[in-house]
Amino acid sequence: MSDVIVTHGLTKYYGEYCALDGLNLRIPQGTVYGLLGRNGAGKTTAIKMLLGISHPSYGCAEVLGEDAEELRPETRARIAYLAEGHPLYGWMTIGQAVKFTRSFYDRWNQKLLEQILDHFQLSPKRRIRRLSHGQRAQVALALAVATDPEVLILDDPTLGLDTVVRRDFLESLIQIIQRRGRTILFSSHILGDVERVADRIGILVDGVLRVDCPTDHFKESIRKVVLEFEGKPPELPFCPRLVSSRQVGSKLEVVVVGLNGEQRQLFDSLRPRCTEEIEFNLEDAFIEYTIGPRRGLPIFSTEEEVADV
């Protein structure tokens, strides 16, 4: 299986500020990849460089085997981009937006577009400025996938949508994913959405890719161990693969990667009154991983390797 998106040391500076630091990424064909990170982590910066909208300070990116800064028009036509906020011309009707967008592409799946608009009950005669935020997102999705892209890049596509519309949007996205092995890269702040559709995730922390592994592997590897003591908890000695630790009353809460016998033996040596191990969903694992100190986080590089730094 070939890699559809590849970056080599992709780096972006704005003045002295490093927004993206040495991104090395490989996304195979047919992968649904969730690019995660807190605000300002570098997600949108990375996406813009993949699309050739922004130029890297160092390094390079390849999409569909071509340099992202020099994509041929016929290659760009194989890539669809759904931007945050779903920018569309408000004065147009949906039908006019379809006609306008279609004029830029040789390949156009009108049947698929009509199926999506019909599914969302959107008439081509509706004026875009009179649509709700959720309906604009639905139109933007229909226009993006009507180009029959091999690569679909989405930047926070469900931001601001209510729960029902977001679920419907995702169900449609899942159906699109299943068509002919499309490759999808998307960023999102809604981790439940990512958990439902992404089979692999990357997590950027201060512009550095700290996690690049299957979604299930990441969330199953992060564990919280709660140690309860009779009085004040003791200081935690050096613990391998430590994410964070904090004292809460008589409890010591420790978050680690890849809970194993060595770590359990260390915890037992502190002689707690009782011990509880807590599993996380993706959202909780992400929060615990990114909320603490930035330096020294264990790095997930593959499902087999976790490095201590």
C-alpha cells in the first residue's frame, strides 16, 4: 500500500515562533487519519502546507507523489479540502454554488452530490446565506466529495455543529470513506468524532508530533493509577513512561503509558491502602496526555514502540 501523504522534517516559523517543528508523517492510501492537538499546536499550519497554501521554512511535503508546493492542476483535482468555517458565497443558491464549483473540475460525480443534498433535504434553490451553520457544512461536504477525490482533507469540519447535525454529518462521512478506499486526513477538537471514524491518529504538542499510532493503541496505552493512602501521599520516585502525577487529598493520581509490571511494583513499594486502575476513552486519554508538562512526554511512534524522552 503506497503512502498518499508524506512529510520530511516539515517546519514552519512565523518570525521567531516555531508553529510546526520537524513533522515526519506517512499516511498510507485508504487511511482515515485524525490530526489532533490543542489550539495553536500546529494542525492548521500543517494542513495548509500540505495543500501548498503556506510555504514551509524547512522540509517538504508530498501529496499523491508530488511536491505539495508544485502540485499539477490534474493532481490538485484529486484532492478535496473542506476548510474550517465552511466558507461559501452567501449570495449564491446551492445550485449556483454547485455550478460554480463544478466548472473547476474535469471529474464530477453529480449523482453522488444529489444523493448527499437529498439526504440532508437541501434544495438547490436555497440561498446559502439563509442556511444554518450545519446546513452550510452539509453543502460544503457535498461540494467537496462531488469532485470524486482520492484525498479528502478536512480542518475541524464539525466545529460549531449541534449534536444531531454532527452525528448525521459523520454518518455521511463514514459512508463516503467506504467508497473506493479514499484517504482522509482531518483535524478536530471533538474527540468523540475522531474516535468514531479515525483508524490512526497523530497528536501535535507545541508543533511537535508526539503521537503517531493506531487510535485504539493510544487510548488503551494511557492509564491512570489512583493510589490511596491513610494520610498524605508520599513523593513519587522516578517512574518510567510517566505522563503526569498529582496529589488529591490522601490520593496520588499517576498517569502512565503502557502500564506494566515494573510500574506496578514501584506503586506497590509506596504501600498504598488501595489501588485503582482507570481506563480512558480517546478524549480523556488526549486530555491527560496534553494537559501536563510539555517536556518529557513519552512519544508514540508505532504500535510496538513507545520512547521515553
